[in-house]
Amino acid sequence: MGAYLTTDDCRGHLRDSFARLYTLPADQADLDSDIARAEALVHGYVGKRYVVPVVAPEAVTMLRALALDLFAEHAYKTRSVSPELPKKISDSADTARAQLEQLVSGKLSLAGAASPENPEAGGSAQLVSANPPQFTRDDLEGF
């Protein structure tokens, strides 16, 4: 099970197409791989502004929807016998990528999601206490 998607989520999203694309349990490893791929793509975007995996319930709901659209596109591209990607699937994936870009740029936010204190460092800062410095700039002037 992934951070946002489950087998049941994917089955519900793809509906009747799921059985044509994945024969479970034989294709479970492929399904798990495709779920991991979609979630990794989401984390690639979201990780620039937020701590991943995101655990805030409101944010997870949004990320699940975006990951499902990206998952469906990949599933159709790699597992369907038809060379045509359905327009509905393609449009949904394009919209998901656009929303992920908006998350990265700050035009859209994830409600309740934790963001790092220093986004440039990609992590949180750590404060420590220490003795005052023995030598200051004034003490070392001229050396």
C-alpha cells in the first residue's frame, strides 16, 4: 500500500478498465509499481514545498486525486492494448500536473500540510545553544 493510493482506490478510479489492465493477483507487483511511480511523481513536486509523505487528511485527499489521475495515465500508456490514450484520461493527467506546478509555485496550497522551516535546505533547522565566542571580529581585527 502506498502513501496515498490503495488497490481499491485504483480499481474505483479505473472502474471497468481496471480488470482489462490488471489481472490480480498475477499483476499485483505491476500494480504496486505503478502506484509507487504515481506517488513518487507527486512527491517530486510536493517535496519542494512540503514534508513528504504528507499526512494532513485534507491534503491527502487532494494528493490522492492527483496521484490517481497520474496513475491512470500511466496504466493506460503501459498496460492498454490500444495505442490511443482516452482524452478524458489525458486531460485529467494534464490538469493534475498543472495543479502540482501550482503547488510548487505557491499559487495553490495543501491545507494542513507541514512545510520545512527552510525550504532551500530541504529540511528543518536545528537550534543549539553554546558558550559565547572566545574571539570576535573586533578581537581579531588586524590579523
